[in-house]
Amino acid sequence: MKFSIEKSTFVNGLQQGINVVASKVMMPILNNVLIEAADNTVSLTTSSLDLGICCQVRATVSTPGKITLPAKKLATIIRAMPSEEIKFELVGSSVRLSSGGSHFEIMGLPSEDFPALPECTEQNKYSIAQDEFLRLLKNVSYAQSRDGNRYILNGVYFSLENGNFMVVATDGRRLSMMSKELGEKGSADGVIVPSKTIAEIERLLGQGEKMWFSFEENQIVFGLSVKDDEKTGLIGDIKIVSKVIDGNYPNFKQVIPQSTENRVKIDRQLFLDSIQRVSLVASENKNSVKLHFTPNTLEISAASAEYGQSHEKLAIVYDGPEVQVAFNPVFLCDPLKALVQDEVFFEFKDELSPGVFKTLDSFLCVVMPLRIG
């Protein structure tokens, strides 16, 4: 195998999948990146067995072939190369890298030992714009559980029913969901996509316009198109293959209140800024803010023995009963940060009932209250 490639292209290609490579692995081959050269294209693949990422970059290939090299060490070496052109040549089981007056010889492992990424079936592919998909994920992913003992909740639930694609995340104290109608009227069994996969997809989205995803047996596959330009060197699709979490997602629809009785429309950024300011006096032991609704007024307050108290009043359009309810300020701020709409709707009932954020485009976030004492 022999090819030449631009340094920036090589670095960019390695960067797409470098996060998949763990610091401690049971199989040494999983420390490596699979490098395949053919038809003036170099494919770079990393895998943790649970998650794999493959991308293609532009190169001048003299002799096709494939080998695996230590991914993180290779990326460090390529970044340090003095010249923009990198020459890559496989000699036996090692690779010779040269750039300007700099030369390296890196030991590799056979490509045959590298776990292959599975192929996907065309009939299970569904298309969506990358910016729409990113918006769906951003609007719910903060609600994933970080508790290792509740592994079922350590991811985002994907559901597809008659072309209606829904994403849901919950940690047991809050629940966020959003849906989007797809052009294809297909259906698929719901799957739980791990938080690590969600984080990588969010990181990689935005390099192109279109993408597709495919529900496979015990897996989900994503294909992210990239802009074909000289700057990035990326071509084709970035392919992401992830195992899904085995188990049944809880019946989240039971958590959504059937009746909230009171509803206010409020400026999203104003609401967010006020909560963040007021919560500065909250403590770790009592991390809560109170929302006090009276006719045409919302008072937001917090207090702690360590720091003191704070409050702000906002003018709102509201003619309902007086209601006071307390929430964890983080749970209020997260959806407000993720959303981009100028205005949101907040629904509530009483101090023991959850609050609900809604928008006009099928977003919903349920936040459990804290006891007022």
C-alpha cells in the first residue's frame, strides 16, 4: 500500500472517529484505526465493538492495500509533521511516514483482525436533514440518565411509527421528547441509542446537509453526508454503526400529565436568564427555585442558609389562580438552553404536579417538582 495525502486531510479524517478509541481495551486491535487505500480514496475506521465510525478522505493512491495503526499515536504524529504533504508506504507489517525531512516507521497490526462494520439493508433506510436531526437530539439529550445502575435510561429512545419519528430521553425526574414527520411512511420497533453514540453523532453532524439512519437487528446505522470540498478532504458519507441498549424502555407516555390547567407563554431567554441569576444563591443541599404565579406576574425566588436569598419578578399574561411550585433550576434551564424559539409555553397545575414545557413544533419536556418546605 502506498499513497500521498495532505496533512490537514489526514488529521481531519482521523479526528472523525478518534473518540471511539478507548484508553483501556481488552483487544489491542481496538486501539488501532483501520486504513484502507483504493481508487484515490483512503477509508479510516475505528471501533469499540459497541460503536464504530468510518469516513473517507481524498488521497493519491499508488498501490491499494490496508493496515491498522495505533489511532491516537498516529494522529499525534501526523499533526507534528513539518510539511503539508504526507507520504504513506506499507512495508511488511510497518508503515513508513515521511513529510519534508521528517521520517517515521510505525508498527501495525493485520487488517484481518479488525472487526468489520456490518452492512445495512436499503429498505430500512430513512432520510432526514442533518440540521433537523441535530435539533431533535439537542432538544432531548440533556435528559438522559447518568446513573450507571439505570442503564436502560442511559441513552435516547428512537421510535418510528407511520413516518412519525420520535426521540425521547428521561432520567426519572424529567422527560423530554420531540417528533418529526419523515417523508417515508415506515415503522420500526423502538430502540435505545447509547449516550456515547448520541454524543458522537451530535459532534459529527453539521458537515453536510443530508443524512440517513437504518434500524438493524440489535444495531442502528447512520450515514452523514459531508460537503465535498478541498478544505476538509472528506468525501462520501461518515458511517456510524452502534449497538443499541438491550431492554424495554419505560412507558414514558404515563409520565405526561393529561391535564395541567394553567398555561403561560413566556420569553424563553428572559425566563432562562432570570432562573440562572436567581439560582446563584441556591446551595448543593437545597438546589431549588420557586415559581410563584399570580395574575399577570411571575416571581422567581431562591434561598439558602449558606448564601442568602434572591428574587425577580416578570410580567406575564396570566389570569389563573395563585400557584407556587419549586423545581431544580438545572432541570428548568436545560430545555430553555436547548431550544431556539423566542417564546415557549409553560404549563402547571399545583405545587405537587409536574411542570411542562411545550413549543408549537411538537417539543415537550416534563419536569418533576420539589417539595416546598
